[in-house]
Amino acid sequence: MFLLPKSRDNVIVDLDRPSSTSAFVPNMDRSHLSVLLTLAATFVASPTYAVPDIDRAETCEILIVGGGLAGVATAYESLLAGRTVCMTEITDWIGGQISSQGTSALDERPTQRELLYYPRGYLDFRSRIEEHYGILNPGQCWVSLSCFLPEDGHEILLEMLAEAEDEGDGELKWFPATVVKDLELNETGTLITSAIAIQRQPAPGAPPLNTEPLSQVLLDAYSYEDSAQFTKNIIQFVPQTDDSNDPIDWYVVEATETGEIIALADVPYSVGIDPRSFLEPSASSKDPDPYCTQGFTYTFAMQATAEPQEQEKPEFYDRYDEYYSYDEQRFASLPLLFSYRSIWRVDPFQTRPGNPRNDIIDPGDISMQNWTWGNDYRPGTAADNLVYSRQQLQELGQLSPGGWQGGLRVETLEAGEELARGFFYWLVESDRDPKVGDEFKEPHPNYRYMEGLESPMGTVHGLSKYPYIREGRRIIGRPSWGYPEGFAIAETDISRQDYSQDFYDENLTAEQQRLLRATTAGLDAIAVLTDSEEDIQKRSRSVLFPDSVGVAHYAIDFHPCMEFAPPEAPGNIERPGERQGAGEAYPFQIPLRAMIPQRIDNLIVAGKSIATSHIAAAAYRVHSFEWAAGAAAGVAIDFALENNTPPYEWVDELPRQEPQLEALQRRLVDKNNPIAFPDTSIFNNDWEDWR
């Protein structure tokens, strides 16, 4: 092992790093040593990166990077506990999915919703939506029981944080339009000691924020230098106290949409498809593929009008024309598609017909669009993937000191923006559907595309401020008992899949099939492994984790990448086999081990970047999950600071009893943040009614 200087911090390069890192680090043998030593000498002899001038320092006990639902939930619990919280967000709205990404339609499952079995903060948010509008579902959408305007979601969350700050005597330092550019680590590379961020404001004479779409501002947002668009403030976040008696004096929470901090910190992670195994038996490939992630979506709002509207055909429209479709004949109805995610009705109390094809759409009604064969952009190759792999980041210099630029391909962002704008034109002007059939498509002129700073998305261009991201980087947790390669939640931990299908006989080895049967047999696993199995039934519940710190429930829902580049190319198809893993899931838990990365002890991961497989991640990505993970992070960090012990120490002896873990779990439950569903036990297999 040797230290590779990285200007202000030291990054450990360990030549004996275990194979669990193979998902993100190419195989490296001793023959590379001379190359790395030469690199190290170069950095030492001729540093090429100068520390920028710091405009101001901010102190906090908890730095939350990302103001989506996971970040907000972390802040909410931390403020109620009396902590000082700094929170950055790349946009100027908090809430992520329900605000800046425009998906303000709560994804929930019926049974969990009927029981209202959610964290206290999420329940509070739902109640405030109902109080604000006088109805929980002011949009009368049918995809959810609650669809609403994105900016209202942002405002309600700000109100909740302000009240939590007062109630708990905490302090919130909120930094909109801010990104983290650099991290400082201690000499051993095990603690983040500071973070340097860039906050942008419109330059003198420049248009306001949210004038240009993300693709046009992303690289500028991550540049320390002022530009024609922005002036920048350079902020250094540091611990509130520096007590040498405390092993860890602050925590950093990764709550970004794509896992920026885990890439920047360079901890082990995965991205894209995992190789097929007995834990991921439905994987579409025998080999990992970091380029195929789920599609992302720029949402937009459209409004019904009394009079026909003049539409201007986008100059790029013909490039995407072959992509657009209602998808299936049963969806070929604009009233159905409009009401699917309707976020505002002029009369939300009006009785609606049972069939959404016959829905009454009044002038002034507003719908948010998020449709697979519409504005879902689904790249899947090394030429067009959105979330850069580690190898790509290295090649682009984004892992070099001062080189971080957000880790996203700007050209793909721009294509996704164009696709979304073109989809509106297709909906209202086109008379052809290349997938379903032209006889099912007709123009609908009485609609307008909503744009402007006062529009539902709060942008001049009318698209969401940030795309809805379904999948980013996912940490590989620390090796532990039963997880020698590093902890991760697997497909088989949660899926209701019928593994007796021919696909599994044809694509798994005999040994993989035996291990699959054992993995899904519950209490009968020993019988499988000892070849004494007789009429063993697959367990009818998810895996129960002893370190559960939250619960969630959603289907394994796929928006697969496309087979070749670019996604919109005529004749392109979804990646074959990607939907094999899709389907229903049992209610599941959020284990603490999935939130603890390798190597760095004061970094906690909340939101979509927790340790899951590619298939499991398709369920661990919706609104209530993000809140539950964030709430767990907030309570856990408060507990860690209070007891001067890092969270990894609470799970490192599992499955042995861990008293501090149990104390944390009691605290979560006492604060009305559930960690298990009703009647959960290894002896209870009666989960079939959970839908």
C-alpha cells in the first residue's frame, strides 16, 4: 500500500484490495506498480492543481449533499434531534422527485398505503398536501392517490424543515444551486475532513437561474471560475467542532441522485447490470455491464385549453419521431395519458368516470408527463450512457484533483431534453404511432406546453429542473458474515419471481440452481443444501435483515436501456432480457449495512445509492423509500455523534447480538419510523396479501 497525493487529500491505493472491488476497478497486478509509482512521483514533483480561494467556511455536524427526499428526510430527523445541518442541492428546490424532477405523483403500494405504514415525516408531508389543497389528490390522477404541483411540494418541505428546526432547536444551513466539487480526506483516507462546494448566482446582466436546461449549465456549475452565466461562491464545509477526543466529529451524507459523492470519494460501487448469479438469477447478462442503467426522464407539464393552440415543430423533432408511441393499444388515448399523472384540476372534487379513456378534461387542467415510449430516454452503451463509469471518469480526468464535473454525459442530457420537448409535439400534433398503429393516433390541438419561471416546473424552458433519475451508482457495502465480497441487497431478497420457469433452468448452472433454491427456501435452506429436500416451497416473504432501519414496498419496475446507440435510432429495441427481473416484490427492509460504504467511516449513503443489485434497485427508488432511508440516516448519525461510535461498529459482528444497533432500532421505532412490517418474523410466511 502507498499513498497517492491528491493535492489537499491523500487517496489510498491498495494493491492488495480484495476482489469485492472488481465491479469498479479493473484487475491490477504488481506489474502496474512502476506505472503508479511514476504517477505518484509526478503528482509530488509537479502539482498541477491549485487550491481555489475560499470565499467562506461553514461549520456543521452533518453535511447532506443532495436535497432530494432522502436528503430532506435526513435533515428533518437531524433538526428534530437538535443538530446543525448543512444541505446542498444542485437545483434551487428541495424534494427531488416531488419537485425539481417533476414526478409529483407519490409512488405507493396499496397495502402499505392502506395501513399508512410510513415514517413520521412522510406521513406529515402527505397530511400537509391534503391540508394545503383540501384534498390529497388535487390532480385526480389515477397512477397515485396523491398528485400535486411540484413547487407546492418544495414549499411544504421547506415549511416542515423550518418547524423541525424550531421544535428540535437545531440549525439548518441550506445552500441551493450548490454542488460539491472536492473532498478532503485524512491521512489514512478513512474520514472526510472537509468538502469544497460551488454556489452559483446569475452573473450581472445574465438571465435568472432555470433559464437554460441542465445540459447547458452543468459543466459551468462545476467550474470554480466565474462565467458569463454565473458568479460563484466557493464554500468550504468543515466540522462544527474539532474535538480530538471524538473519533468522528461530523458526518457526510450522500443523497445525490446519481451517487456523486461515492464516485468522488472513490469508494467501491457498482453501476448498471450485475452478472447473472444465484442471487441475481434474472440478470440479462452473464457479465457486468456498467453502461446499461434504467432510463431517465425530463418531465414537463401540459395544460388543456379552450381553444386550439398553434404549435411550432422543434427543429430536432424528426430525429426522435420513430421513438414515440402510446406503447400499447390499451394506452392509446390522450385523455387516459393526461389523467394518468394529472397534477392539477380546476375542479378536483368533480366526479370522474371509471374509465380514464372517458375522462373529463377541463380547460386549465394540468398534467405532468412521464412515459416510457415518450420522454423516457434510455441510453445503454459506452457511447451514450448518462452516468459515467469509473473507467470513463478516470479517462476524462474527473477523478483527478479539481477535475470533478458531475459525472454525467452532457450530450446525453441534451438528447433527453430534446426527446421530452418532441414528445409533447407528438402528443398534440402527430397522426402516426409507429409501434401501436397509425389508426390509434390523432392530433389533439387544445393543449399548450407550459414554460416560464411561473410554470409548474419553474423553468423558462418548461422541462423539470433536473431529470428523474431511476438508477445511479450503488455502493458495495463492507464485507461481512455471508457477504465476503461486500454487502448488497439482491434480487432474491425481495422478488416474488417464479424461479421454476424455464428461463432459470436454461440459464443457470446446476450449482447456481441449487443455491437459488436454498436462498429462496427460508427455513428449509438446510434441507436444500444437504440434498434432503422434499416438496420445499419458496418462501413467501422478503429476507429479514437483523440490522433493518426502515421499510418500503414497491414493484421491481424496469424502464430498460436500449440495445444500441442512440436510443431513438429507428428499429432500436429494449435490451433483451432486461425485463426478466421485473415484477412484484414483497414488502422489504432497509438494512443499515446497505448505507455504510467501504473505507470511509463518516460517510453515510441515503437514497438510491445504497447497496443494492441492479434488479433490486428497481424497487428501492421510490418516494417513501427515499424518505425512510433518509430518516434512518438522520437518526443513526445523531445516535453516532451522541455515543462517539461510528455506525459500522454496530453491524460488524452480525449475526451476533449488537447492543448499540438494538438501541438505535428502538430509537427509530420510538420516533415512529418503522423498521419492520406488522407481524414480521421468520416464522410468518403469510405475505401474499401484500400488494
